[in-house]
Amino acid sequence: MRNDGGTYSTNTVFNPQEMASVLWAYAKANRADDALFSTVAAELIRQTGYALERGGQGPRPQELSNTIWAFATAGIRGEQQ
């Protein structure tokens, strides 16, 4: 999670940029791993909720758009779809 200085705390395994990059790589390689994408989505939601509760920000627009691109390219759809 991002702290007040704009960096991420050390107890977070991956920050939104890193998660977006991993998903981008899987999508670019035409690998749709449902478990990975679901896990990353849950972690992004968890981190965003945590940051917003403390007055911080969620993922940056570029991180969010890269993540959405990866889901769409990999053909991963949400439960409501």
C-alpha cells in the first residue's frame, strides 16, 4: 500500500504497478491463468480499500488501465459477465 510519502509499505508483496506488469506479461504471452488473475484482482481490491480507508489513493490511472487491458486481452471476465 502507498504510504504518505507516495511509496509502498514493505509488507506488501506486490504494488499495483508490479501486479499490472505481471498480468500484462501473461496476457501478452496469450496465457490466461484464471487463478492468477483472480488472486491479483482480489489483492488490488484489498489494497485499494485499505488505502482509501486511510485517506490515500488507489491504483494510478496507468496501472489501472494496464490491468484492465490485461484482463480483456486474456479473455478474463468478471462473475457478472
